[in-house]
Amino acid sequence: MSLEATATQIRSFSAQAIPDLLHTADYAAAAHRATRPALTGRQIAGLLELQPGRQELLNQDRYRLRLLIHEPAALIDPAH
């Protein structure tokens, strides 16, 4: 998170999933369970606690956010 805090521009390309900064809590939890099945519920909860802080950075005027998301990424349900 420290790199994001000092950045002025964030760029992301995603072909298979929605970028982390755009995740809802439910989407992020499902993605963590699907991609890192060894994580405990407590570990996932800890990761989810970081998300609002990361997303709050996007509300600052100093950022330029550029995202390229392949359309099928928006159609994939990470829980399945």
C-alpha cells in the first residue's frame, strides 16, 4: 500500500479478473477463496480490512487511474 500512497498514476490491465482496487468486499472474499484456498477465514478478513483504505486513495485528486479490463473479466464469477 505504501507504493500506492506515493503514486500519482495507477495503471492496470486485467484479462481475467476485476482489478483489486475495484473489488467489493464480497467479490474480494470470493476471489481470495478461489485463488488462495489455504487462507483461513481470519486471514481473508485481514486482507479485506485493507481494501477500503486502498480504495480511499482513489478519492484523492492527485491520482490518475487508467484501467484496461478485458470484457470477459467482468462476466467471471470468482466464486465458481
